[in-house]
Amino acid sequence: MPAPLDLRSDTLTRPTAGMRAALAAAEVGDDVFGEDPTVLLLQHRAAELTGAEGALWVPTGTMANQIALLAHCRPGDEVVAGWGAHSYLYEGGAGAAFAGVQFNVLSARDPEECRGFFSPEDLDAALTGVDASGHRPPVTLVMLENTHNRGGGRVLSPARLGALAAVARAKGVPVHIDGARLPNAAAALGVSMAAWGAQVSSLTFCLSKGLGAPAGSVLCGGAGFIRAAHRWRKALGGGLRQVGVLAAAGLYALDHHLAGLPRDHANARRLAAALARRPDARVDEARVETNIVLCEPVGCTPAELCARLAPWARALPFGDRHVRAVLHRDVEEDALAWALKGIGAGEGAQP
């Protein structure tokens, strides 16, 4: 009998044999001196993929977002973000602790419906307020998340981004994309990450989620922004040395794993369909856009529903209303088919 699928996150992916070979063979140098050839190659590739002037490898996506805050903002500034933003909820209060910024979280009128996004009109109102007596902090960054984690992997399309970026640009405010799963957004729409990168001042994407690298994110932006980012990476303790062994994993992922993301999305839809057959779970299958599935427990708590699913799949309680499951490249077809059969059988089924 197969072990339960581990669907708590796509960070659970492990390096493949080919990736491990690439790590072992990586040419390395001192990256703090800018002399690691594999890091330089990865950064060049990332800049090309996103349409940016430059890029910087960093250990984590959280560090990438914090560097963006430090490079764009000053202590006391305000950052506009959407409901459920990772940078606001899931980065340990780092924006306040290190960059000294406060967040203005635009939740729109129905957070569950907007699922992390807001309209150009919402943004314009947040950037336009009259403050003749100087009480309000300046807004110096708009931070958008793509795909949106709390929104169930929702995709912010290039067209929707364009409308928001136009508002920010008219007010002289830069836009940063927390694109931890931006490769998933690109795969879902069949476009390049440059479709977003060309419209913003900076963005990041993660190598250690659906792409399967053991660590690392890439921060992309203009040449001046990347120079500032180098300084803040060092200040935050992210100046590593012969890090080409990890950059090699990222390069391997970009060469070999981008093409696998649509499979993860298709598997997420299969899981959503199985969950929808259960009397103790409610799923809006139309909202499964990428590799994340959110379901709402019926007649039980999120923790209780996770316990009922545990013989077939490990999932996470996600807030007080949902359970989250994330499909990824380490999910094998035979194990998935077995798990879906058990999950779809409903409450009380036994493996």
C-alpha cells in the first residue's frame, strides 16, 4: 500500500538524480566577490526569462521580498498589499522589523471573492488620499503576489497587472511582484515570465517550490535596484560564498522542470474533483487555476478534515475555514491514483 501523499507544500520536492549530478559538477567561486560563474549564469538566465536588466540569487523568497522592501522604501513608509499577502502574514513581521514599513492591506469588499487581488480603483484610492497636514506616511511600494497563496493559487494575469501598474506609475510608485510561484502563473497562461517582468520595477520567483531545487530564489529588476539589492543581501546575512552548487540546481530546474508544471496543475484539478465527491468537503473546482487546492470542511473543522484525509494525503489547515493541498513534481501517478480513489470514496473510507 503506498504511503500517503505529502501535499502540505510544493517545498517538499527533492532534488532528482540529474539535479544532484549538476550540483556535484558545478563550477564555483566566491559569490560575495561576484566570482561564482554558476551563480552569474543563473542570474543572467533569470534576467532573460523575466525581461529584467539584472538578477540576484538569494537563499529564500522571504529574503527576496525583504530586500525589495529595503531597496524601495525607507523606515516609516507605507506599502500597499492585497488581502492575505505572504509578505504581510507569513514573513515573521520582517517588513516592520527590518525595513520599518507599515502595510496598507487592501481587502476590497469581499476578501473571499477578490482572493488577494484588488481593482485599479481600489489602488488609486489608496495612493490618492489628501493629507494637507502631513499625518500620513508616503506610499513607496505596491506589492502584488502571483500566484496568490491564500487565494488558492490564483493567477494575476499580465493584463490585470498592467491596469494596476498604470495606476502606480501615474503616482510615481514602483511595483514589486512576490512571484514565489510566478513560474506556475506563466505555465497556466502559456506565456513568459517577461509578460509580468516588463511591467514592474522588481519581482522574485522561487526555485525551491514547483521547480524542485533544494533552496534559492531569484530577485530581478533594474540595474540600480540590483546594486542596492546586493548591499541589502549582505546586510541580511545572505552573502554566501561558493553557492554555485545551489545555483546549479536552479539552472537545472529552469532547463528541465518548467515543462512539468502543467502536469501539477492537471493533478490539482483531479484532486479537486475527488474532494468534491466527499460529503465533508466543499470545493469550487473552477477556482483551481494552478497547483493549489483549497477546500472548505463541511460539518467538521479543518484539522478534523485533515485527519480524515491522512490515510491518503497529508494536507494543512489553512486559516479557520479551509484545508490546503499543493500538488508538485514528486507526486507519482500510481500513488496519486490510489490516493484519489480513497479520497473520493468519502468520509469513513478505509485504505
